[in-house]
Amino acid sequence: MKIAIISTAYPLRGGIAHYVALLGEALGKRHDVHTITFKRQYPSFLFPGKTQEESGEGVHSVPAPQLVDSINPFNWYAVGRKLREQKFDLLIFKYWLPFFGPCFGTIARVAKRRTNTRVLYICDNVIPHEHRPFDAAFTRYAFRSVDHFIVQSRTVERQLNEFWPGASYRLAPHPVYNIFGTPMDKQEARNALGMQGKRVLLFFGYVRAYKGLHVLLRAMAALPHEMELHLMVVGEFYDDEQKYRSLIRELGLEDRVTINSDYVPNEDVGRYFSASDAVVLPYVSATQSGIAQIAYNFDKPVIATDVGGLSEVIIDGATGYIVPPEDASRLAAAIKKFFDEGREAEFAARVRQEKGKYSWDNMVVSIEELVQTQPPAQPADRR
């Protein structure tokens, strides 16, 4: 098939760009794949981070063409016509935010006109974590031009069936992020980071309210100093950073928590995961998490909350622990149990077994089977 992927991609940064790079490489083994990305992804006043472009080594040596302007309707029609002229068999959009609904929906409509092109959305969410006006309207507009969907957790599967009954879709788990290198020696990684704690936990990724960092900090405060436990918080704050720093001071955790609030270049990600004993995902809400799939790449156990699809990936008592959300005492108990019982080596061995399920080749097969064997559905509310 001749395939175009329309999404965030290098030279833009972040987990979705990484996902698209790996997906493109996997599909490219068997198909003719082209990727295009944004020349303006967000207006600057809507972007809470420090920069929208990758600062380190890219996951692709050749940047994707930057053609799409998310807020310019004239651009949407021009991009759609360009795609139509190139006669693609399949357009793949990575869908995670209703903000992009009008843009993606229009591009897809124009590109499909008088062609046999099909459109597939890979949905990180159907209903976003942080609700905004017009979410439902923008998503409905975007979905009217979609022939097939890939969902990556049962939570998103339920969302899709409730929001868009009759959709043609396939459930395919989020693959492992394997672009950040291989595990390195733990002590070597700690030395490189100046991290000398006896036991180290990692909270990684953008800090937003729904990620539950405040719960993890309260859990840290409930754990005894004798554990010699240190928490690394690594990622840009898309929430008020001072709120968390004030909580750290209030809880007396200044000497037990280290914050790196900069975006981490790709070449440095492996050090943080390799330096940790376990990764903690204390999310208040979620669908699935790319962070869990980075942790699995580095053979790291994960202690997470029972939200979204996290418990589909993290096997309680085997590759980590699952605890109720927003319960600092239960989270603290799981962390203490992990270290008291010395479960790291056992859990890491099981992670090495489990992560084979989450391959990019499996994702490619799911896309191929869905598009080539299943006709586009006509959902009841497509109008």
C-alpha cells in the first residue's frame, strides 16, 4: 500500500513524534510510507511547554515535511488536495486531542474525494483527560471521514463504542518504545546523573494534574527515611511547577526528591530509566501510557494506578503493582512492599518476557488486517 502518516513527527518533539517514527519504520518494511507533520502544531499561546521542536538527536535523520497548519482552514484544503493528487491507498492520522478535529477532518474529506483512499485513526483518546468546550463537536466532525480505527486499550475501545457506535476498529496494544537505546549499568547511570540514593524511583514525562504527582509526593512522605529512597521527577511541567515545589517543602521532602523540569533529549532518556529501580505512574486518570512502554524497553517494573489500560499492560504482582488511584497510603504500601520483598529482579525478568507482546510488527499486522479484510463501517451517527 501507499500510505501517508499525518501527525506530529520529527523535527517536532515528544512521545507522539517518537511513536510516528517507529510506526513509519515498521510499516516501511512492507509498504511505501510517507510522513508529513505540522509547520504550526499549536499557536504559541496554547502551548504550555518551552519549545515545540526536538533539541537533541532526532529519531529520524531526515525530518518529515512540515506542511500542516493546525489553525488555517485554507491550508487544510491545500494539504488535502496535495494528498489526493498523490493517490494514497491509506491515510493514517494519530488522534489524541479534539483540537485537531477540524484540521484532520477537513484534510481527510478533501483527500478522499473521488478516490479509493481510506482513512484510519490511531486513537490515544476519544474523550480527552482534560475536557474543553467543543470536544464532542470537533471529534464528531473528525470521525465522519474515518473508515477504520485502531484503539490501544479497552478503555479507549469503550469510549469509541459509546461515542461512535458501529465503528470499524481493531484493538492493538501500544508497542514498546525501543528508540532510546538499551539498558545500561544502574550504577553507571546513577553516577552520570549524580544520583547516589540507595533506592531510586522515577516519575517521567510531562507533569499535568491528571498524572497524579501530588499523590506520589504524599506517598513519599509516608515512607520512612530509613528506606533511603529517592524520587526523580523528570519532565516539563504543564501544570504550575511552584505548586509541586511548595508541596515538597510542606512535606519535608527537599532531600528526597530531585526535579529536572527540562525536556529530556532522546539520547539522555535511557540514563534516567536505567538509574531507577522502578517507574511510578500514579495517574488519576488515563487511557494508556507511553511511559509504561519506555519502562518495559529498559526492563523496569512499574508501580501504577488502576486507571485506563494500565492494568492491561502492568501485571499486578508480576511486572509491578497496581493500586487504587488517588490513594497515597496504598501507593506507599506498594512501594514499601516492592523494596522490602526485593522484587526488582523477579519483576524485571517477567517484564523481559511480557514486552515481546508489544511489538511494532504486531501493530503493522493489525493495521493491514483491518484495512485489507474489513470494509468501512457506517456508524449510526455518521451524518
